[in-house]
Amino acid sequence: MDRTIDQQLISLVDKYYMLFMKVKTSLLICLLLGFVASGQSKIAYLSNKSGNFDIHLMDADGSNSKQLTTNLGWDWSPKWNKSLKAILYNSNDTLQKFSIKAIDALGKEVAFDSQALEEVILSPNGTDVLYTLKDKNNRYIGLYSLTNKSNRLLVTHPSYNGRPSWSPSGTTFAFISERDGNPEIYLYILATGAQKRLTQTEKREKYMSWGPKGDLLYYTYHYSDEKDLEHNDIFQVHVDSGSVVQITNDPEFYQEIAVSPDGKQIVFHAKRDGKHQLYTLGTDGKNEQQITSGDSYFGEPEWIPQE
């Protein structure tokens, strides 16, 4: 009798032990999946699907979209800053009062003093701002220090100089200049003040995005200056060697581009079939995917690392 009870107890213990191990394994898998999901980068973007232009956030495949701003005016140009751990963006209220604001990936406001500047291209470490200054037909690039309030012009060639973009290290920045007759990409080295031309083309480069290591710069090259015949492709240039690799080669049109934090994907805005949508593409030029849909405007994509 006792032996039978002991065997039943052993069987019952074994049963509940196996059940415990299954639950433990399931919980572990859920935790791991949750960790992976939370570590995946998201995409901030501009859209008017709410009725006016606001900043939104979604997963890299276009799912789980969330509206981050609810300004009755117009919000645009979302840019991630790793020092602030926030998205900087431009904002106009209903009275056209301009301001530069910051929010985190949940849409919560982050304190940021733009020093009343009308253009803020914040350095990765959050201490310096690049801006452009217009004078008649020329445009120059300056640097403003948020720490010591100093201000100096860096790019002063009498021509158009604009669209400055910090490298990930913050030691250099790329910009577009027309000093040689058409828009080309140049590199400015902060330590020496040296300026280096990176592209040698007949037409114009426009949109740029850095690879995560800072050795590669991706850009769009426009083959035509005629708006109705616009055709461009995405290229990559090595900032040290100057070697160029063509990423896309098709009649499609590519506008704002952004390279993912792992350097494996490009998200871009394109107008196709009369609609402005967002797409992703491997940095090898393969596996293009449309990630938005509908009749609303979708543009200005920016990767948001999930840490």
C-alpha cells in the first residue's frame, strides 16, 4: 500500500516537474522574443494621414504605426539624436510660429533649448549645431556651440553650400556644394578645416545618409534637371578611398533616404503611381518592400534605434 502511494507521489511530482519545465521554457522564449523585438529599430516618418502633417513611428516592416505629435499646425523633419535619445523635429503652430522640439520614441516631450536658432542639425554628442546662412545667391554653413555659445562660419565659398549631415563620430560632416557648377558632395573635416570633394558627376546629388561606421555615405544621384523627367538612383561612396558603388539601377525615383543602424537596410520615400510611400531596400540593392499604403502622404523617414 505504501509502495503504491510512493509511486503515485513520484508520478505526480514528475508530472508537475515536466509541466513546470514547459512553462519555464515558454516564458524564457517569450522573454527572448520580447528582448529581440524591443531591440529592433523603428522608423519615424512624416504623414498627413491624421488630417495634418505630424510625426509618426512604426516598426521596420510598416506595422504598429503610432502617431507621436498632435500639433494642429505642421510638424516635419524628424531626426534622431543619440545623445538626447530623442527625435528632433521642426514645428509650426496655427499662427505659423516656428519652433524646434524634441520627443522620445513614446511621444513624450524631451527638454531641448534650440537657442532660438531657425535651423538645428545637432551633433551626435549633442554639443554643437550645424546651420546654413543665406546671403544673396550664396549659402554658407556655420557651427554654433551650445556649451560655450560660440559661433563661426565653416564653409564660406561664394556658392550654394547646404544640406549638412554629421558623420556618426561627429568629427566630419558631408554637405552639398555647387562651387564647381553643379551640386556635388563634399566632406568637411573639423580637426583641420579641410574640405574634400567626394563625387564627380555631371548632374546633381541631393539626399544623403551615413552608414553606421562612418566610412560609407549613401546618396541619390539625379540624372536629369527637368522635374517631369526626374530619374535617379542610390549610390554609395567610401569617404576615404572615394570608390563609388551603384546600389540601384532602374527607372524608379528615390527621394529622402536613411540607412539603418545595422547598415543592412535603406528606408526611402518615393512617389510612384502618383502616391508618396515609404519603402525599404537592402544596402546591396535587393529585397525592396513597400511598407506604407493608402492615399496619404508618407515621407522623411528616419531610423530610431531601440536600446
